[in-house]
Amino acid sequence: MKELFASFYDFVMNFIGSLGVCAPIVGSLLIVLESILPMLPLFVFITMNFIAFGKVWGFIISWLCTILGCSLSYFLVRKLGYNYVKRRIPNESIIKKSLTYIQKLSLTKITVILAIPFTPAFIFNFAAGLSNMAYKKFLIAITIGKIFLVYFWGVVGTGLIESMKHPENLITVAIMMLLAYLASLIVNKVFKLD
């Protein structure tokens, strides 16, 4: 298992080295594209950024690009699919009920959903764009929630074996998810979004 991670690390470093000055641009574009094309593996791109640019810059680049990608996905669906889908969905259909449910989710719940590393973000971006969810609420939720998701994948991606040897890394992630929940409660009360 250790050899597998060593091989992956070597592959990533060689790949990033071959990109040269374009590495930050490629890393950023791949993360933005992942929000639109869900088959791309986000954790790999975040890991690449953490390895290539270090924990601080890798985190900042990955976090900002994730927010940009989710926003782009939201607006593409809102612009291209909103009216088309709304006209064709019967009022009593399960899709209509699901979209209404998503629209009514509290900021706190959305933030926690988006902070969970295995949540399919594309589906949520798509549903948020189709529902009547306000962009302000969506943006605040992804801004807070993606902090923890990016940190989680950065920590796990760059040191899965270390995380198993040092459970404090996983405890840190759990504490950060709790902080995301508390931050969303505070923001929710301040901006009265629900």
C-alpha cells in the first residue's frame, strides 16, 4: 500500500513538473471543470495542488476554484435549464417536490451537506440551480462548506497513511465540520436567510 502511494506521489510530481509554469492554471481549470463534469475526481486535483503548491497555497487555489466551479455550474443550470425543466415537470411529480425541498433547506443543512467529502456536489449544484434557491444562500453555503471539504481531501490525499497513524488529523477534520455547522448557524441568524 505504501508503494502505491509512493508511485502516485511520483506520478503527480512528474506530471506537475512537466507542466512547468502552467501547473497552477491546469490545477485550477481541472477543479473548476470537476463541478461541471462530475466524472472527474476532485480529490486527485486537490491532492495535486497540495503537493505542488504546499498546504497553504494548494488549499487557497483549490478552495477558490471549487467555489468558482460550483457557482459556474449553478448559473449554467439556471440560465440553460431552469425554464425548460420548470415547464416540463408536472406540479405533483417527485422532481418538483425534491426541488421544493432543496430550496427550503436551511443554510446550516446545506453547509453541512456540502462539507461532507462524499457528497456529489454536481448533483447539488444542479438541483440548487433548478430550484428557487437564492444565489446568496448558495454562495455562503459553498464558501463555508468547501473549506472543510478541500481541507479533508488535501489531508487525506497527501497523507492517507499518516492520517491512519495520526488520528488527530481526522479529529481536526471532524472539529472543522462542527465549526462549519456553527458558522452556518451564525451566518444564518445574521443574514436571516431561512
